[in-house]
Amino acid sequence: MGKVINLVRVMAAGLLLVVLAGCAATFMDHGYVPADVELAQVHVGDSRETVEKTIGHPSVEGMEQPNAWYYVQSRWRYFGPVKPKEINRQVVAISFTPAGKVANIERFGLERGEVVVISQRVTTSTVKGVGLLQQLFNDLGRFNPGQFLPKSSN
């Protein structure tokens, strides 16, 4: 009888360990925002082609402002059987002059639910598409990275 009780205890402890291991949160990043080191290689006055070669093509091109590129990245938290939750989002906006030269580089984030400038290269914001930024951040938690992927023509 003692062997059975010990076996049950060992099995219960093993089951408890498996359950606890399954409860660890995991995190996934979606999208792409260039790191500060990469952005340091882009300079005011560079061409669109230079920017694309240096840090890649943007997630979103200016819909409201055709002279802007937006790089969007979100961080998602997965925890057991609970629905994944978006916990962070960053946007890098690169504004271009009508001649296609970099005018400004800005990094945006959220602080207490408000869109804030984390860094910028010039003293005034040249992003006119603040509505787009607001929309990108207002959808926090409802963001689908697939919406920024090109649609197939099937």
C-alpha cells in the first residue's frame, strides 16, 4: 500500500510540474521597427532608396501623408489558454520632403494611453499623419500583423 501512495505522490508532483511549466508566459514580436543603431545610419537628406537599403521597406507607407514611411512593431504576451494580449507597440515614422529626401525621423510609443514621441532627429514634428499614428495606437490589442502584408492576387 505504501508503494502505491508513493507512486501517486510522484505522479501528482510530476503533473504539478507540467502544469506550472505550461503557465509560463511567452512573448512574441510582430512587425519590424529598426533599432536605434540602424536608425543612426539614416540621415536627414538621405533618399528613399538609401533608407530602404539601410533599414528596409516600411510596414506602412503614408496613406494620409504620402511623404512618410511607418515601421510598426507589437509585442504580444501568451499565457496558457488565455487569449494573447498585445502589451506594447512602437512606430518609427520617417518623413520625406516632396523631393524624396529624409526630413525627419521619429520614434513613437504609448505612455498612459497617449501617443508620445520617444525620439526625433529635428526639433519639430513633421509627421502630418497624426491621425494615422493615433489609429495605429488606438487599435492596441486588436492589431493584426497580417493586415500590413501584401494581398495575393489569387
